[in-house]
Amino acid sequence: MKKISVFLSIVLAISMFSCGKKTETATVQRKDITEMVFATGSLKADNEYLVAAQTDGYLKSINFEEGDVINAGKVLAIIDNKQSLVNVNQTGKLLAIAKANASENAPLIQQIRININLAKEKLKQDELQAERLRKLLETNSIAKVELENAALNVLNTKANIKALEEQIANLQVNANQQVIVQQQQNQVSNAVADYNQIIAYVSGKVYKKRKQLGDYVKKGDVIAVVGNPNKIYANLSIDESNMSKIKLGQSVLIQLNTNTQKTYKAQLVEILPSFDEATQSFYVKAFFSENLDFTITGTQLQANIIIGEKKNVLVIPRSYLGFGNKVLVEKKKLVDVKTGIISTDWVEIAGGLTENQSILKELL
């Protein structure tokens, strides 16, 4: 019995060395095959936007929490910026002064009007004096030079009145211009003061709260992230080597990392026109075709984008396809094959092999 066992061991060893590497056999068969591109990503809310501070200061009031649904126009937070309030007060006072200076009752304008009235009264006296002297000159009662001096006084008074009238006109123009300047300054100050209130301009749901009560914020700091709670989509990252295969309208099968046992159907609706150099990837949007039962944004996911499907075609297991599209057949002969769709597990054979033909794979 011992001799027989030793003999069998020797035969087995000779057989192994004579055959070389071990092989595994499969058969060319017909199957339905689907070609897919794998992608990773996360859930995001549609029309997501950032609510940011427009001025510097401390947050003295916050009127929202994560998960709140807010309406457009809601004051989400208030920033304590006293400088902006001081500016509003100062420009308001300057505007009031400018308006007062431009009014009909402005002291300087009133003084010039009084001077104009006095000059007009003087003009009447000068004209009367000139008329008297003209009559006296007709009777040779005065010298001609006296009439000439009186006429010169009339001209001088008229010139004075005209100068005063031009002065008041220029004063009013300058005063009105100053009103416009101060109005603009006051409007700017009020606008800046309004920046103390952080307002939601689009209705949505607060998905992230980035700051807390009492935090010091600078202009541009994000206070909250808001998006459309009624439309959650999958934001997918596509490797650049696969991007040429991606088309709008393709079906997508998605599994959330929170529950990899469930698959959701979606459709590719947008290819974003940007390339992420850090990950060497493009980004696409896929909208779900069915209601999600888990809608927390930021949830990581895995997706397969269906880029091709064929029915009842010749296939072989993918592991049997060698480098350069070569397949090992009987008697350890390599043959060239023409491939079609390549899925995760199967390869479509468009030429080079026949149905039910045996193929080999060397085992490591």
C-alpha cells in the first residue's frame, strides 16, 4: 500500500512538470452585455448657493439653523458694524445741510437777493438823476460832463445787478450739485449699512451653517449654504480617459454609501464645462428618476453610467482576454480577437472566436 502511494505521488509530480502552468477552461457563449463607466460622487442640492457676509464685523444675531426652509427676503443674520451706521448719520446730516443751502430761504441766497433789490432801487435813482440832468443840459444849466457821469452811474448799476443775478444763479447750480453729491453719498452709506443684514435672496433649505453667534466675519466669509430641497442630484466625477464616452441622456445606476444594497436609477442631464486638475476629472450631473429616501447632501456615492447595451452577443469572461486582444485556445495557441462592448465581467467578441469554442486561461 505504501509503494502504491509513493508511485502515485511520482506520477503526479511528473504530470505537473510536463504540463507547465495550470490552466482554466471557459466557453464562448451568448449573453446580453452592458458597458458601463464607473464614477464616484456625492449628493448635492440643485441651485445651491452661498450666503456670504458683505461687510466686516461680529455676528450679533443669527436667525436660522441647519435644515430650516427659508423664504427669499428673510434676514438670516445681522453684523455689528458701527462704522457703517456712523457714516449713514454723517452723510444724512451733510445732505440736510446741502438741501438747506439749495433752498430759496438759504441765508446766502437771501443776502444776494437783498443786494439785488437794493441795486434795483439805486438804478431807479440813477435813472431819475440822469433824466433831470438831461433836461438841465437842454437849458445850459449844467456842464455836459455831469450828464455823462450820471449816465455812467446807470450803466454801472445795471452791470452790478446783472453780476448779482449771475452770482445767485451760479450759487444755486453749485448748491444743487452739492445736493446730488450728498444724496449719492447718503445712498451709498445706506446701502453699506444694509450689508449689516445678511438676507436670503432665493428661497431654499439651509444645508450648512458655517458661522456661529459672536463670530467675527470678514467680507466674503460664507455664513450658510442654501439649495433647492425639492431637487437633489448626484454630482459625479468622471476620469478624463472615459469622458469621450459620456453623453447627455445616458442612464445611471447609483448606490449611496449609506446603503450599498439599494440601487437608484438616474439620468445624466448636464456636463459641467470645467476640469478639475487636482483629481484629473470632469464633473457631470445626474438627476434621479425616482424619489430618494435619503436626501442628506454631501452623502458619498458610487455610480455606473450605462454607455452601451447589446442583446444575445458572443462573450467571454473578461479575465480570459489577454494583452493586445489575444485569447489562449486549445494547444496553447494565441488568437487575435475583435472586441466590442467590455463590461466589468464580460467582453463582447465580434470576431476571431465561435460560439461554444473552448478558451484557456493560465493560472498564476
